[in-house]
Amino acid sequence: MREYLNIIIDSFTGYGHYLWTDITQPSWHSFFYGLVTVSLLFWLWEIMLPWRKEQAVIRRGFWLDGFYMFFNVFLFSLIGYAALTNVLVHGFNQFLGWFGIKNLVMIHIQSWPVWAKLLTMFVVRDFIQFNVHRLLHRVPTLWNFHKVHHSVREMGFAAQFRYHWMETLVYRTIEYIPLAMIGFGVQDFFVVHMFAITMGHFNHSNVKLPLGPFKYIFNNPQMHIWHHARDLPEDRPYGMNYGLTLSLWDYLFGTAYIPSNGRDIPLGFPGIETFPEDFTHQVLYPLFQQNLQHTKEKSTLEKGIAET
């Protein structure tokens, strides 16, 4: 028990020290300033060359998305995610040790050329995320959490970070074993993660950049806008265009959908008008929805029993 307590304490102090150092001692691999720089560049792009010219520079939900960005990227780990992760990883490694397994690495990509290592990590991670994203739309419980992301009414670069913190747990849990099996490194993960964030900014931004044939490989605003469409086609009740960075997966698995220029389509989901618009209530919404559904099911069951 004391061992895990020490891990928790070290996690809080370790991440706190990392974040403080990242902010006060900038370097080329500073994640904090990398995120700020990329965000400012995309915002400037939106201001100078907007796709939806009538959309305000400070669009609806702009400041909320900005808060989500810093909360989900930095504050969530500081609050407890880093500690929880380290505890679970340590416990999982102990579990493996009972079976004589010291680590999960099956493919030692660290010995590969840098380009091959980064490309492998990027493709494997993006494919996993594509499939997790599909789950978020198909599993009702997960969809209640994912609704937070789809509550965006006007699209902009920071909209990619409007998501419930529970999604982080889902993505990282499913990612962990496959990435551990190829022996990814922290430094390599920074490069891959930073590229994914840059592409996420691009996909959600109010810009238009024709990619030509590369649109079949990389996601883009004109494709991703349809993923956020409020009204879904009858033959795609769970949505479409699930790729995060690569559109390739959608074209390979038949989930790509760009019927026309989607610049001005309504965004969200049916019933979005009653969805909360502040951070606190959006975070609490999925939890209340689950309790409400449980109450309804219990009431229906009790009513059926009483009638019999």
C-alpha cells in the first residue's frame, strides 16, 4: 500500500515539476509553448483567410474551447490523471510479473531509423484512435460522454479539445498495450503527439486548404465538418469520417462521406438546443444522463411488476 502511495505522491510532484519547468524554462521540445504557438498560428490563419467569412473571430464557444484545451492537456494530469496512470501501469507490470513477463515489447522499434520509428508509431496510434472513435459513436454510454465534443456549434481550431476527460481514459487505456508492444519512447511520443495536435487544429479550423490527392490520406476541415453534422443520413446513423489525422482509414473501411460543400451545415446533434453550454454542466451531463436512464429503467420495471 505504501508503495502505491509513494507512486501517487511522486506522480503529483513529478508532473507539477515538469509542468512548471516546461513553462518557465522553454526549449525546442516544450509542449506548453508548442501548443500555444500552433494555436496562435491557426487562429491567425482563421482571421486572415477564413472559410466561413461571416463567422466571428471570437466565435461561439471560443473561450470555452480554450479552457478545455488547457484543462484536458495540462490541468487534468495535474489534478490526478498522471497519478492514476502511473498507479495502473505499475499494477499492470506487477500482474505481468506474476507470469514471468518483464515487459510487453515484442517489436524493438527503438533500433530502427528515426523516420521508420516515428512513422510506425504514428500509423499504429492513429489506427487505434480511429477505431476507438467509432466506439464512442456506437456505444450509448460512451456517446453520452462524446456528446461534449459534438456540442460545438461553430467550428474553430480549439474545438478539437472540447471533450470530456473520460475520453482520455478510454483512448489511453486501449492504446497502452499495442504501443507498449512496439516499445515507444517518450521523446518519440512527443513528436508524434505534437504532429497529431497540429493536424487536429487543422481539421477543426475555419480554413480551406485543397489537398488534392492527399485528401485521401489526411483528414481536413472540409471532410471533418461532416463528422460534426447535426443531421446524419439515414444509412449512417452512427456518423462518418472518424479518422483523427488520417482520412485513409475512412476510405479503406467505407466510412468516408463528403456529399457536398459542407461549409454552412448545422453542427451538433438532435436535441443540442437543450445541451449545457458551460464547462461544469457539460462535464456532469453524462453522469446525470446515466443516473436518469437508470431511474427510468427502474421505474418502468417496477411499473411492470406492479401491473402483473
